[in-house]
Amino acid sequence: MGCVGDKKMTNTIPREYNYSDIFLLPNHCEVMSRSECDTSITFGGRKFEVPVIAANMKSVVDEKTCEMFARINWFYIMHRFTISLTEFYEYMSSRGLYTSGSIGVNEDTYQQLNELKARRWSYDYLCLDIAHADSPKAERMIKFVKDNFPKTFLIAGNVATGASVNALENWGADATKAGISNGHVCETYRASGFGRPQFSTDLECCSAATKPVISDGAASCVGDICKSLAAGASLKMLGNFFAGFTESAGQTIQTENGQLKKEYYGSASAENRSTNKPRKNIEGKRILVDYKGPIEPLLQDIRDGIASGISYAGGFDLSAFSKVKFVSATPRNW
């Protein structure tokens, strides 16, 4: 036995699960063909084709990426880095598309929101996007947005416990984003020791929530999307999935041996910091991913995989995942 401060260390540490630890159990199939399965989701009063969203990261989405997703009726959230909320609002609304952006919690965000208010512009969706949203600054910003933009659907994150979900909902968030330290380019666990396996995060956060939850992080295949839905998530946010394509926002780089790569980096990485900010609180990294060509094949794989999941779940639409049972097992090396 050892102790940290006044706390005794015990062996009663609860078991937690990642997606690779979990298998979904199939139910009786109700459809004649997977084409009968409806993958659409209604979120914030709008209907979208699939319960999937590209991560609001600077190396994943930009204006053109967001425009593409809006035109094919997928949900999107623009990132918040070196972006003018008013300029992006004008860009999307002038094209007759819905508006969805990200905000922080510091003074520059209040200035941008006040500029929107002065113009009487209101986003359809805003996402308060910080590393740890169970905090006084997040509470203040959530209340400010709901007081000044009551028609805006406000997502807030990230969190990793049911108690934090309850806090954000009580402050006024219309949905929460759950997941800490599970992204492919996230270094929070290595930098601080904090984090939580994503499937357990999904289970607890969705069980505690009274409003939608977006599961953020850790997916390595379409099956993991289905697992997040079975755990209760309304949408799954994907970063690494959407990196490396022609339409992805990361810079394209040709290596010395002629291979094409694209940048992918975390929001808390040094690469995402503006040049006038000091290097501090670095909890993300930069990697190069293979250039993958046009994104449409991936979009089709996601549609098909979720439809297949619905058929195994024993239903006709996403509600089928609510009756799926799951078991834990030794991860299988597929």
C-alpha cells in the first residue's frame, strides 16, 4: 500500500473500456436489404444524412470543407482558430447554407460575439470548444451565449464524466461533447496523466445526459461509430478519419521520396498556436498522414457501415442501436 497526500491507494480501480474492448451483439434482422436502413439524424432541429461530424480542427476543416459538408447535408462545425465569426457567417449565409462555428472562452470571443450581436446575426449552431469545459470560464460563456443568442443551438465540450455533462446542461448547453485524451494527435494523457477510455466516456456521459451527446475521439473504423451510437451518443466526431483527403484542410506536402502527405495536428499542438503566442500548455502533436485522394469513397463507406450496423441491430433506423447489447472481450487483432 502507498499513499498520495492523504489518499490511500487501493486496488478498487474500476475497469474502463475502449472501443477495441467491446463487441456488439446482433439482433434479429428486420430488413430485406441494408438499403432500407435510414441513417439520418435530427440534431438541433435539422435533419442530417448521418450521425457523423468531422472534427472542428484547423487541419481537418476550412471554409471549403464546411461548405461541402453543408451542401451534402452532413453536419459540420467550423474550427475557431484564426477565424472571424462574422466573416464565416457571411460566407456560409451568402450561399444559402446553415451556419455552424466554434468559440472559445476568452475576451477575443466575447468581442466577436458582440460584433455578431451588433449586426443582428445569429449562428444556427455554435460549439464552445475547449479542452476541459467543466470550468468557470465555460460556465460564463455558455450563459452569455444563451442570454444573447437564444435561438442558437449551443454545443459545449469537452468533458468526460456524467457530473460534468450535468453541469454543462444546467448552465444552458443544448448538447455536450464528450471525450478527453483520445484523439490520434492528442497528447493530454502524456502531458497531464488525465483522460478516459472513450467507450466508458460515452456510456457514463450518455447515461447522465438529458440532451444530445457528441462522442469525440478514438474511432479507428466505422464499427467504432456504431459502438458510440450503441452507448447512447447522438453523433460521432471524427478527426483522423477525415485527415489526408483532397478536401481536408491540412497542408499537402511532398516528401523527399516523392510521396504525397497531408498535415494533421491537434488543436493544442505547437503547430496550431499563433506565432505571437508563447509555447506553453502543449497537449497535441503534428503527424503526416498519407494523401488519400477524394473524400467521397470514405463518405460512402461511413453511410454503408452505419446502415449495416442498423441491420445487425435489428431495426430500420438509428433508434435500433438503443436496444443493442454489448460484451467486453480481449481485443481482437483484426
